[in-house]
Amino acid sequence: VENQLTELLGMKYPIIQAPMAGGVTTSQLVAAVSNAGGLGMIGAGYLSPDQMRKQINEIRELTTENFGINLFVPSQFKAAKNEVQTAVDAMKSFKHELDLDDELPELPTYEAELEKFNEQIRIVIEEKVPVCSFTFGIPSADTVSQLRSENIILVGTATTVKEAILNEKAGMDAITVQGSEAGGHRGTFTEEDGSLIGLMSLIPQAADHVHIPIIAAGGIMDARGLAASLCLGAQAVQMGTAFLTCVESGAADVHKQAILEAADDQIVFTRAFSGKNARGIKNRFITEMREVEQQLPDFPVQNTLTKGIRGKASVQKNKEFMSLWSGQSPMLAKSETVEELINRVVMDAKKLKDFG
Ligand SMILES: Cc1cc2nc3c(=O)[nH]c(=O)nc-3n(C[C@H](O)[C@H](O)[C@H](O)COP(=O)(O)O)c2cc1C
């Protein structure tokens, strides 16, 4: 399949590896995807400028193909004193269970987040990263025009038609539409009010209301998901969970194993880990935080408050307190190399009737 988007992004196949912040998107993973004919993406949301620069250079050693980077667009957030206290109280017993002290970490501010984001943008420009995508919002008009003048291809994220239109108006070159099946955080940045639109509804409606190419994300793991997405009006797919269980991914082994063993009905939404709604495998932390879940501070404050717990749990390989992000199709996940995954998807897609 060749189309406007594969040409724009310089990929042989319409397959994008989802940026996954938090250590999943190693240089090996990103480069392997681009080398296999897809587009590898760095999940740089939590990376410092130095870490970004280092990874960009590492990838350039491993591939001459295009690759991309993804950033979190900061927005004003709510973190009232009583919400922080609710979180601290609710997590006290978990901290003791994991042998952590009660010390409160330094909490993020909007101003500091914005400063960090601007620094990240500076690195993207200095390093001339070919593709830059965004989630959680749309950058300022200034930032967009700065990036555009450097010929960096810009991709926004939308979870509704309204968000897709806002992205197009802001000057994005393409949009990732994220259905409610998607693993990890919701990219939602307008009042969505829990509408949680599924991908089968979102792709054709977005395709009818914007003129720029659409990338489909959420629950896509194989050729069937790829073919269906193209039929519905997308020009490529963005797969997260499918790449997370690959050999080259940096996800913790317990996380990979949990996905490989999970059933569809164990995948739930929670805001308990970060203060922003995200999809992952149900565990004790999610279940026991349910009662206070809606009274917790927003992202990124709650994310900072749970950092110690998530980190210690990961060291102890204790999956009950780790954020085991996964989309709704874990039963299609496999343990294989990136090359095996991409070749399998492409080969199977060619065999599908009325496709290719
Ligand atoms: C572990 C994990 C981390 C993610 N981190 C990011 C991120 O940093 N930026 C982003 O735009 N999307 C992120 N996503 C969402 C993906 O871009 C995509 O929407 C999702 O993976 C699609 O659903 P699937 O996992 O079923 O393929 C993440 C997803 C997962 C599973």
C-alpha cells in the first residue's frame, strides 16, 4: 500500500510504532521498526533534553530511515491540597507494603512543565527529527509555525471529531485518531465527558470531517486491524501493545508477560496511576484505589505521587503495583521480533480478500 501518508512519512508500509513513554521505546525498537519498513517513534514525554538528544543519536547509528518523536503538550491542571492529601492517605499502606518512606516528592507545576516542553521542542529542532507527534493537546501557534518552518512533519492526536478538526486548523500534517480501545493514556484534551468513542466509529467520522491523512490507533494488532482501518478511511495504523511485547521493546518482562497472559475483559480504565485516564491490565492498585479515584489530583501530579510505588514494584517484579498499560486486544499479542511482527502483518494483509 502506498498513499499520501506513507509518502509523507517515508515508510514502506502503513505501520507506525506507537510512541510509548516510560522506557518502552528503546533505540533498538524504534530503529528496528523503521528498518523493517514502518515508522519507529520515540516516546519522549518523560525524557530530559539530554536523554532525548542521546536517544536520537543512538537511533541514527542504527538506521538511516525516517523516525519520529512524541511529546506531551502541557495544560493547566488541578491539584488541590485536599486531593493531594487524599492520594497520600490512600497510598500510605501500599508504600509500607513496598518498604517505601512517606516522604512527599516535589510536585510539578504548570510553569515548569511548559518550560520543559519548550526545551524538548528546541531539541527536536536542533536535531532535525523528521517527524514530531503530540498528545494531550495542541502546541501554541508559535511552536507549530517554528516547527513547520524547519520542515518537521507534525502529527496531532484526537479522540473525537472535534479534536481532529482542531488539530487540522492548528496546522498538523496528519492526525492519529485514538479509539477507546487504545492502551495507555487517553490523548483527550477537550471536554470529552466520558464519550470514549470506539475506533470503528471514530475513523470514518474523522475522515469525513478533515482533509489531512488519518492514522488509526487502538486495539490494532494484526493484518485484520490494518485492513479494517484502511477500509474505514485511515491511511496508516499506529500500534502500541503489539510492539510492546516485541523482543526489542524496553517494557519490563513482567509487563510483557502480563499482556501475553491477559484476557480482553481484564483491560480497564483508571486514573489512579497518573491522574489521567489510561487503559491497562487490572491489578490490586487499580482495584483498591477505585473508591478515591475521582478525588485524586490531575496529571502529572498524581503521576509524580505514584512514581515511588511504580518504581519499587518494578524492581520487585510485583505487577500488582505497576502500571501495566495495554490496549483491548491482548489476546492477539505475541512474543516476537519487530521484523517478525511487521512481516507477519504485511504478509497476512496481502492475503486478505479485497485488500492490497
Ligand atoms: C505503554 C504505553 C505507553 C504509551 N505512551 C504514549 C505516549 O507516550 N504518547 C502517545 O501519544 N501515546 C502513547 N500511548 C498510546 C499509543 O499511542 C496508542 O494510542 C495505543 O497504544 C493504541 O492502542 P494499542 O495499544 O491497543 O495498539 C501509549 C500506549 C501504551 C500501551
